Amino acid sequence: MSKWYYSHQDERLGPIELNELRKSIQEGKVNPNELAWTDGMTDWQPIHTLPELLPQSPPVQQRLPVRPYEAPSRTQQNIDRRYRDDESSRTDYDEVRPNRAGLQPHRATLVFVLGLLGVIFCVMFWIGSPLFFGLTIPAFIMGKKDLKAIKEGRMDPSGEGLTRAGYVLGIVGTILASLCSVGAIGYVAFFAFMVATGKIK
């Protein structure tokens, strides 16, 4: 790299490396109006006329053309307005409420009532227990079917608890009805035997 000489208050200084001199000029230690010289130059020249001594400016980045903003269509404006209205009208309950569109409505109340009545009637009117299979068996079958539909996501899950209770009552009621039916048949058979043998007149 070439050596440079420069003047400072009528005094010649140097030699100095190009980068060093350029740094001194950039930091203000050397006045750009002073003179400088290096091998190959015919005479001393002001520093500010020598491009190689001036601070290197960073390259200018070419900016890509910006696409002008396109105004939304009237249809898009209407959609945005409806969306904002919907958002402003939503409540905290809407945030947590599950979407049950397309699901079958549950029959939890019906299943529970059938199972409960079957158990009560079997206990209170055990002699007529065979008739109460019409309550307990449907509660058992419907409860089992609905619980499966809820598990598979085909039925409204909000009635799962009541459906499960009715299903259990249907099982209990069917067992009670079976036992009471056996007892009722045995009682009737025993009564008929007693009448037939003349022990009861």
C-alpha cells in the first residue's frame, strides 16, 4: 500500500498508511483543506479533492418498489363490519360454550325417569314386578346406546351424567324386577298349591 504525506499548519507530516490517514481525516484530526501527496502525483493537492482519502460511504441499498395499498372492496368491507359486530356482541359464555351443531339431542331425562320409576315400583309393588320390566329394560337399553353415541361424538354430551344415572338405575331395576318376579311367581304357585290341597279354604 502507498505511503502518503500531508501538511498540517505549513508542516509536512508522513509517511503514513492510506487507511491511517483516512481515519485521521474522518475523526477530524486532519483538516480536509490541508494538502496531501503520494507517489504518482505531480503536485500536492487539497485533501477534499482526493476521493481515495475521503471516508467511504456505505453502498446504497436499492429499495424495491412498494405496491400501492389496494382499497378493500365493498363486499370485503361488509364482511369486516359483520365480523367486528359479532366480536363485540360475544360474551364470556360464548367463549367456553361448545359447538353442538349437528349433534343428536340427548334423552337423559327420559332415561333417568324410566330407571327411577322402575326401581321405586319394584320396591313398593313387588308383586307386580314383571310389569315393571317395561320401565327398567328400556332405561338400560337406551342408556347404553346413548352413552355410546356421546362417547363417539354423535350426541350432545351435556346429558352424559343424567344418562349414566338412568342407565345404572335401569340395571338395578332390571335385577330387582327379576328377583321380585321370581318371588311373585313362587308366592302365587305356593298359594295355588295351598288352595289345591285344601289347606286354604
